[in-house]
Amino acid sequence: MATTESSVKNKAVEDISWLDAEKEYALGVDGGKLVCRNPKGKKLSTVPKWLKETELAEQLLALCEWLVDHEMECRHRIETWMLRSLPVPREAIEAVWADPVWSDALRNMVVTPLDTKGKAQVEQTGLLRDVVKKKGIGVVDRDGETQWIKATQILIPHPILIDGLEDLREIAVDLKFSQSINQLFRTVFSMTEEQQELTRISDFEGGRFAQLNFVTSLCKRLGYRVRGGYACNKIWENSVPLEARYWVGDEYPESETSTDELIFVNEEQVPQKIQDVGLVTFSEGMLMASQVYAKRQVEKEESDDS
């Protein structure tokens, strides 16, 4: 067993591209972090302080920062394509696929080809597995079969728009496919008939927080801006921007606060009827409110025995 573990560690060291540093040490990047190897060829658990201050180390640390930013930018761009249901040229996917950061983020995303008139070809919807320039985009469809998409443009649809979502979820679980960007198992919300006639949603009212600071910090961690007492999420759907706004409070930062209404406003700040809000916009607004509400302060109820 020890021999096996040793061989695995040695292989991990060999997989790193080492650059010669001072005093016969070597530096490299592994998993986005700066690593070093001593003159005997052993990878150290930490990089010595004096070695971190060398010019080569500073250059590699700058590279590590760039790689983190690059990964975040790739993920943000793909998520934007999904949230806005923007057509993406197949050639663009082919061009970025060679970059492992892009391919890791795109792999297993659900994609749908568009015909020459821009209509979605839902029968060819599948999980993106590979991209080969001469073949096209390889997907596993809802029947578990491999197809090659050669359409000029594809969509990365929001899950609420995916036909046969449950079938694709089952295939992903069975084949142990994972996604870097939450699409398949993203929580979705569909409006009820009762909600359609409303201009405000009250499902997430009354979420208490001991301090306004706590809820505003939570919103920022979740990626939502807070403005004028509302957590805000602007969504473009069919090229029309609407902003979901969820009341979290506007008192002193240290004061107690409670959540209130969820509304959707247009660019003129006019609240919209829920029936006029797009499916993606409604779902993402409800997701924002539910994520914040889930972290509310919950009073401990006395047990029946007390």
C-alpha cells in the first residue's frame, strides 16, 4: 500500500511543469497554487518565504491570480448565456474548447441547437460531452444516445426552459456527470395561477435577521446587490430587462430587520404584474428571495415535553 501511495505522489510531482529557481530549488503551479521542489526533488508542503520573494515566484503568483480571474470570467460568461438564453455560435465553442478552463466549465451543460431561423431543435437537446471541429458538438441526448450537433448556433437554456429536464437529470446521475455551473439541478420556480394576477409575492415575508448587516452581507455573498433596502437581481429575458427586488430593510446596519415583498420592476421602476414577467425572470427572482429567506433567524420552539 505504501508503494502505491508513493507512486501516486511521485506521479503528481512529475505532472507539474517545474521551472528552475534559486539554490537548485524549482517552482511550479499546481491546482492554481504556487508549489516548490527542493534540490532532492521532493515537493514541499509550503514554499519558503525567501523563495516566495524571488522574481520567478512573483511571476508565478501573478499567473495564479490570473488563472483564478480567468476561471471566474469563464463561468460568469457561460452563466450569462444560460440566464439570458443567448444564442452562441458553434465556432465560438469550438474556439475556446482547447482551453481546459473553458472545457471544464462547459462540459455536461445542457445545450440545444438552433435551426437557420433561430428555432430551437428540442429533440436534439443533450448534455455537452465533447467538441470536435470536423464533427461538431457531441452530446448525450435524453435517450442516452450520442449525437453530433453541427448547427451554426446553440443555446445553453435555463433549466425552466429545458424540455425533458427530469430525463436529463437521471442520465447525469446514472453516468455520474457533474456540472461546474449549476444548471441541471438549479432550483426553479413556476408561477401559480393565483400569483399571475399579483404585483408582489409575499411567500418570503417575515424573515427576521438580528442585524441588517447580516442580511446585506449574505446578499453580497450570494452575488446580489443591495440598493434602497432591496436585494436586486437584474435579468434580461427576450432582450427585455426586468429587476427582481426583495425587501431586506433600510434601517441602521446594526438594527434588527425583517424581509418583506418580492416585486419585479421595469426600467421606469414600475412594478409589473406577475403574468407579464418571463419564466426565467420569475424563477430567478424567487430563487434570490428563497436563498436569503432560508438564512433567516429561526426561533427554537419549545418541545412538547417541556
